Amino acid sequence: MREAKMSAAERKGYFGEFGGSFVPPELYEVLEILADEFEKYRNDREFNDEFRYYLKEFVGRENPLYFAERLTKTLGGAKIYLKREDLNHTGAHKINNVIGQILLAKRMGAKRIIAETGAGQHGVATATACSMLGMDCTIYMGKLDTERQALNVFRMELLGAKVVAVDKGQGRLKDAVDEALGDLVENYQHTFYLLGSAVGPHPYPTMVKHFQSVISEESKRQILEKEGRLPDAVIAVTGGGSNAIGAFAHYIDEAAVRLIGVEPDQAATLTKGKPAVIHGFKCLVLLDEDGNPQPTYSIAAGLDYPGIGPEHSYLKMSGRAEYYTVTKEEVLDAFQVLSKQEGIIPALESAHAIAYAKKLAPQLSKEQLIIINISGRGDKDVEQVYGMLKK
């Protein structure tokens, strides 16, 4: 599909060669309106006061930057801090962005909210916010993911959302995004697509980063209060990239801070991907021999995506951030280690970050500092992990 003529607002959606808006003309106009409204409200005092109110009173922020003393002693080397996004209402970082976008949708007069979800955390957060504000909610979820995350499906339905199981393609996150975008094209006049990750056509990656940047805004202030200096490294898992871009945001201009993203080895978009267009934007994409998005797999449903946020693509290609892979076995081990050492059961997604930290920390000195973003809690994954470990 040809790219529509760029507006000034769209140019802001490019990170080097990545980003943009490769969408049908009717959807392009909707996204231009969305970009204008976002620019209008992002620095609006009343909007931000309401956003901060809900983050504090409904989500429970700010959450702790917790010194993981036992994990630090067990691994040896660097001092490890955990940014506890798992303590947010609904159990993950997803609610930060959801609150911001749904307040924007309300101001734009939307009557209906749609969203995609992989592991279900974004779907639960969206259903929660829609329930709070009394808005109609439809969640698209790959059929395979509805089976892997049946508890989250019930939570969404309990909150009043309609969950649509998508059985096209692999029945995973990519296919859920396809269906959600199709819904938006048909119903854009009254529907707001509340995209959960730092992907998609402009302005979504910029919006998601803006609302998720509260993570690094807090952690930067907290580490300065606790240690009197910035961390040596910030580590976060990357799927679509929302928790990682939020964890990195306020450190991107701090050249001395290493930014480290961690991927599953079977969905290693940043490690093995090539520049291509997917879901209306350009990023690094895992492609098959015919140039089509390649099937992916991860034990963490939220990471089953063949693309990545455009800013992560830029950070990778520019060398500002580092991206590494971990195996399923390393993730399962990390899941158990954090649970046993710190009494914190992480989401399988978050366990990817722990798995890489287990390798990095012993290589660093005791004076060095690592912040690991614990993007979500593992309640949703306990039954799945139990089944894998008992085989």
C-alpha cells in the first residue's frame, strides 16, 4: 500500500527510517485527527491532572523501586533494583497507557473502545478502564492465546467486555491486531482503537511511549534518591515494546546508561529482523523466504509478535540500545529464581528480563547498579508454568 502524503504531525512519528503511517486513506484521516487531538491534550493541564489522578487513585502509582537484596547476593556482582509494575491495578504496566488513551477517547467523543491483546494484560486493563467509565468494549485475542490465558479471558468478560477469539492465521497476537484494525476501518466514525503496545501507525508509538514514560520518570527519580546517581543499565523485555520504551524513555539521552532489551529466541525481531512494513508502520520484522511476516512462538503470549516498535528499531540500528535473546529454559529458571529469592512471581514476559540479568549481573562490579522492569505479575502464568515443569 502506498504511503499517504506526510503531514507535519506524521513526520514526528518517524524514528530514523522507522515509523510512519502506511494505511488506507480513510484510516489515515482518522489517525491525523487522533494525532492532532493527542498533541492538543498531551500538555493540557486539565488532561494531565486527570491522568495523574487516576494513576494515583485508581492504578496505585507511584510503585516502588525495590532493592532485590537476596537476588543481588545470589547472582553476585551488580546491585539489582526492580521497578514494580506488577503492583499496578490489573497487575501490569499496561494500565498506564490505557488510562491515558481512554481519557483521550472520552474527550474525542468515542462511544466504543476496541483493543487487541496477547497475554491478556492489555485486554484486562482496557476492560477495567471501560468498566470504570461505562464505555462499550470489544477485545480481539488470538484463539490460541484465549486457551493459554483462559483466566484473563474470564476476567475481561467479568468486567463487561466482549472477547472475540481470532482463529485466522496462527491465532496469536498478530492476527488479533489484524482483526482490530479491520474493525477500526469499518467503524472508525464512533470507535476508538486503544492500541496496547508501542507499535502501529503514527501517532500510536508516540502516544504509548508518552503514557508509559511514567515508568522511567519514577525510576530515575527513585534511583537518584536511593543511590545518588543513575543506574549503569536498565533491562526490560521487548515484545511489541511498550514496557521497554517506558522503562527507557527518561534515560535515552543519558549516554552512560545502558539500555538493554530482551527477546525470546524464537521471536527475536530485533536480533534477526529486517526493515519492512507491518500493521501500518515500518519497523524491523521477522520475514519468511517470501518476504511475509514469519510465524513466531514464545511461551509468553505477550511476546508472540513478528514486529517491534519503530523507536526500538531505531535504537537498535543506531546502537543506542542493546538487544539480546534468552531461551525458554532460561526464562522458566528465572521465573522460579525470582519467586524463590524475592517472593515475587513475575509474568513470563518479565522473566525474560530477569533471565538476561542473571547473565549480566555477575559480570559487573558490586558498585554498579541495574534496574529491571518487572512489567507484570505471574498469576496468569502459574498454571501454564506448572504444566510445563511437571511434564
